[in-house]
Amino acid sequence: MKLGDVLLKQLNKVFTPSTTVTLKVKGYDIVAKTDDEGRAIQAFVGTAREDGTIKGDRYARTLKHDRDGKLIKDHWERKGYAT
């Protein structure tokens, strides 16, 4: 599954730093882990089970900065199934 524009728009928001965020977007349940700056760096997208785990896909985000701190790469990559 490819992340669509609506899901990316929600995942690109800034959240509380170093936490786990639960979202529901377009019928998908999303659990996202954030970094020290509050940006989502890992996301589990699919259907939530009763115990809170997600059955679906796992995504990781690559953020690269240049020497001045300017963001030069922001990329989401599917890493496999989440169970």
C-alpha cells in the first residue's frame, strides 16, 4: 500500500516529541512514533486490534539535513507487514 496525500498530510504534522500518536484517517487506524522534534518517524497503518496493535503495513521515514540544518530529503518507505 502506498501512502496517499491525505495520510501524508496528517503524518507531516508536528506532534508531541518522543511519544506515540494514534490517528484515524480515511478508515485506517494509524499509530505513529515521533522523534525529539515531534515529527513522525515510524508509522503503522492498517486496522487496529482490541489490544491496540495494528495489522497492516509498517513505514519508516528518512529525514536528511545539510550542514546548515536545512531539510534536503523527506521520504517515507514501506518496510513490510505489521502484525
